[in-house]
Amino acid sequence: MSQDNTKHNSTPVIRFAIIGGIVAVVIATAVVLVTRFTTATNPKSQQANGSVTTILAPTTTQVATTAAQATTTAQATTTTGSASTVALNNFQPNWASFLDPSTGFVLGGVPCQGTTFCAVLATTTNGGQTFTGINLPNLQIAPKSSLTSTVNATLVSKVHFITQQIGYIYDPGFYITTNGGASFTPVAVPGFPGIGTNLSVINVIGSNNVITALIVPTNQANPTATTSLISANLNAPSQFTSQTNPNPNSPEQTLFGNSLGSLLLNQSGGTSTISFQSEAASRWQALTVPCTTSQDQFGSPSIAGGSLYLAQTANSEPGVAIACTLGVAAGSSSKEIDISNNAGSTWTALTSLPNPGVITAVAASSSSDLAFAAASGESWIYSTTNGGATWNTFSFNGNQLGQEGMPVGDLEYSGANNLFAILGSVGDVNQKSTQSELYTSSNNGNTWNLVTF
């Protein structure tokens, strides 16, 4: 299952790819998710196939930029709520959700009016060898380049599918499909008016039976507003109700999860807490923060991300991986990944991590197979298949986005050995024709494939 890992800061409206103490180093890549849009037209209807370019060496310095020059206008196909098949010319991926190595859904955009990107959902059933584009009428991708705090419910930036039929697109708006993306409808949550305007759904995670989402205030109209958790059952996936938030006043929260349960990371005033809820549990359990005492100026410790995996133990308890930033220097940081095979009762620290870059995402499929992304002046993905004894390095240095230090914000396992990553995001501050790219790996990050649409 895809897991969502975007943090929230309830006072400003800036969302970063990572949490806490590394903000100063990656401020050049910090981006704002919200802006005002005029009504945009939608892309031309037809079907499009994709292809995969294999990059043979994990440390290659030459990664081809494959996106074509952006068109200035895309022709409208429909003004109704029904989706239609569209071409994926100039498609820019923003967020992905893979149910398994073959079945995936990628939310992105195609240029339409001015700098607006009309929202499109690209679907694949063969691991990205081919894609079908689904137009999402009247929806646009929330940009990362504006400094305004105005949002509206027609903006979305992320996707998460629970099954092949049930999925959500969100942040700041909130929409559901129950027919595999053929149509999407707004989700209304009792007690939470103004989703997409005053409130934003920034995280959605799902298990076999329960869907959980994190709602945050999206502007400063109500600076005392708290973050909220909502949940729904899979048999009624649009009927969300309020759930207890163990840390509602935390100014920074991140929700992670998959079929094993949910992780809620909280940071406030340099203090971090971790809450865990298994799929079967009704209450949140506080976990000990495992990170070594932070050495940076932003507090102790600085948690950069988290992931859940199935621990191969007699009790089959959920495994937890927590990535920490311990100290920050120009272009690098001291890092630590802590793993637990018993749902956080005890921890093992992996400390011999590569120094370049600051962690932007982490993923784990077992206590042995882990990967994390880092960025500073460049971008990297590091992976291990032996529990951190050795690390493989993949550099985006030969890529335009990698040379600019664009972060990998979405890094996840889609299978035991399969990973996907999105470098950059639609509407990044550089406003170049190639602003984001999707990569896949079928060998635990040893080599990576650049996917073209």
C-alpha cells in the first residue's frame, strides 16, 4: 500500500517534504502547496501509452530528461464530473499510489491555461510499461510556486488507492472514486465544513478495513485551529467520522501507514513524539522516540520520516522504521535510522548512513530492506538489503532536477523488492518544462528506471 508522508505546520501555510530541523538546509526547495486559480480547461481526449528507460548503473551521472516541452493550452473535453481518457503528452507526475508492483495510480498534471496544470490520473496494470490517462474535469494540481495563502477545493496534489476501485485524491481538496477513477466526487465530512478552503486533507492512509485522514487548517483565519483525524470503514469509504487525535495541538504532524496500522509523528518546540495505532486497535499507543540526542540547532531530536513493515517474527508484529536527522552541515547531515521488529517496544539504531544530503523520505519493506532519499545541492536515493551494513547510492547528479537539488518527496515500496520514487513536483519554483519525474526499481534500489508517459 502507498503511504502518505507530508507534514503539517498549523501556523504558516508552507509544507515541506521533511520535518523539523533540516528546514534551513533545504529552504531553497521548500514549497507552498496553495494558491488561487482561475478556471482551467482540460486536456484533449485520447489514450496514451508510456515507456520505461533503463538506467544501468546505480551511481550513473547521466539521467536523460525525457519530458517534452510544455504546451501552452490543452483543449477541453468535458465540463461534467465524469472522467474521460486523455493523452499524457507533457504529463508531470506529482504523487503515486501502487497497490502492487504492477498496479499503480499516478496523479499529475498537464499544462493548460497559463501556468495552471490540469489534473490527470495516469493508471498502469503492467508496472509502468504503459499508462492510460484519465482526465479529472475542473480539478487542477495545487502548485508549489506561489506565496499566497489562498486555496480552493478544486486543487489537489496527492493520490491514495485502497483497492483497484476505491481511491482518493486530496490536498487541499478531498475526492473519492469507487470505480477505479472513472469518476470522482467530493467527500463531505460532518463537522468539518470548508475542506479545500479553510481546511485541508493532507494525509490519507488505508488498511484492509479502515481509512484514516489528517485534516489541518489551511490559512491563518483561525490560527488556534487544531489538527484533526477522521476515519471511515472500507464498506462505507465516503462516510468519515471524527477520531481522537492524541496530539491535537502539535504544530507539526505527519501521518504514515499501510495495512499494518498508522504512525503519527508530532513535533513541537523541539520535542518529538510518536503515536502508533494497529489496524485492530481502537486507541493510539505512545512509542519511545528512538533517535539519538540531536546535535543541530532546531531541537532534539529531528524526525525526518517513518515507515511500517511486516516484521518476520513469531507474533508477526508490525515493524517500524524511523529516520532521524542528528546534525546539519552545508550539503550534508548526520543521520540515523532506527528499526523495531516489535511495534516500537525496542529499537536498533543504524548509524553508518551516507552523509550527503538531508533526508526527505524513508521506506522499508523489512528490517533488512530499507531506502531513504536525501537532497541538498543534489539529490540521492540510498538503499540497503542487509540492514544497513552497506548502502547502495543512486545519484540524480546527471539530471537537471537532481543538479538543482529537487527533493524526492514520495518514496515507497510497492512490493518486497520493488520501489518507486517521484523526484520534484508539479509547479516547482524553477518553473522549467521538466519539473518532476517518476522512477521505479525492481531490485531494492540497486538500479532505477526512468518512466516516461
